[in-house]
Amino acid sequence: MRESESISRILEALREMERDLNAALREREEEIRALVLALLSGEHLYLVGPPGTGKSLLVRKAAGHFPALVYVERLLHQESDRSALSRAPLGGAGIAEGSLVFLDEILRAPKSLLLTLLSFMNERIWHDPDPKPAPLLTLFAASNAHPSQSDHLDAFFDRFALRCLMEPVRRFDSFAELLEDREPEGTVGEAGAGNAPSGFSFEDFRALQRAVSRGIPLSPEVVPLLWELRHRLGREGVTLSDRRWKMVAKVLKAVAVYEGHRTVGPAHLSGLLPVLWSYPPEIRTIRRVLASL
């Protein structure tokens, strides 16, 4: 199969996954779209919110759509160490073998362990103790709390291009469905409404991610808009590192590809909220600035 055909099929599988997840998980549209963009861009996704808001469920259901990818999950705690990440208790895959890696309760882990993840997330290299290339596509992390500036985890947290705040459902229909403890009609299992899980490999996804990062240009109107966005956010006290602005461009390219466009245009900036905030109080300000741009 030609690479372009494989990419088209993965994009359709991702759209199907998004439809299935939105049918199964109410009021999670922004988080589901951010997860899709993480898979498209090869960037990492951080989910924060109170217990019981579906953070782990979202990641597991998404991973269930792509069983050909090696999914590795770890629940972290204060005594977690490198060996717990390198090897599963019963001999399963460690994170160095995972294409999709989910680290739950990530802020419960020792700070020293989190900092050792930087090269794994950036260069896809795991040291155990010798460096080992890792087939990592995307790392997902979840936490009930958000790091504060006093935690001195800025370097680690900045590696998550996409961040989502997950809160309890707010609408009556979602609440009523929650009490009934049933999935919406037409949703079956982890892979959706009777559809077979997608058999795409790590190589298929890497080809897609390369096509996103290298094959989609920014239109001439977009860079001045991003420059204006940078200054408007700065006036509101929201600053982003140069690294994060490169992440912004990469996620914009993923948005354009997912929506079937060949270039990044001004309309794609509306989906940038998950890339722009660092601390939850900034979310309302950033929504307002994006709406006014």
C-alpha cells in the first residue's frame, strides 16, 4: 500500500475513534480532540482533574482502537523508580517498548524520576542504564493535581504540548446518563459501535507524523496572527517558551491535516487552547484572547 493511502486510512480511523469516544464519553469533546492531535503530531498529552472524571478511561478506550500498537500503562506513586518503568511486575513490556505510554498519577512519582523522563519524551531514548531507542509515538499522563511553580517541574511539564483540564459533567442529560451507568446506544466495547479495531503499526503512525511535521506549511497570514497572539497573551501575563511556540506550529499542522487542508490557515488557530495554557487560571483569559483574534 502506498504511504498516502495508509495516511488517509489512519486519518479516517482517527475520525472514527473520535466519533466513538464522543458517543461513549459525554462532555469530553475538547479532551478527545486533543488526544487525536497528540497522536497526529507525536506530541504528549497531560490530563488533570479530580478523581472519577474519566482521565484513565479516555486513554484506555483510545488505545483500544489501535491494538497493533504496544500500549504500556503504569500507575505511579512515591516509591516508583526506573525499574518499575523498565519492567512490568509480571514480565510485560516496559515503557521502552511502548508506542503508546500512559503514566497515571504522574505527580505522585519522585521528582528525580520525572526528570529522567525528559530524554524519553524528547529524543525517544530510555536509559536502563545504557541508552535504548524507544518506539514512542505519544505519552499520556494524568493527575488529580496540577504542578505549581514551587514544584520546579517547569522543564518536565513543558514537554507536554497538549494539556486538558477535565471536570465533572455539567449538563443534565450527561448527569442522567451517568446515573444510569450505561453507554449511549450504538457504542460497543473499546473500539466503538461494532467496528473492528484498527491494525495500524508504529511505522504507519510515524509516517503520518512525519507527513504532518514536514509536509504542511503555514500560510502567509498565520505567522503575523501568531505574533499578534503572542503579544496579546503577554499583555495578559501569559508567556510561552520558544519551544512551546514550535509546538504550537506543529499542532496547527496536525489540525490542518485532520481537517483535510493542505496548509495551515487562520481558522485553525481556534483549536489552540490546549497548547497555550500552563496553569488552569489562564484558561479563561486564553479563551477570550483567541476569540478576539
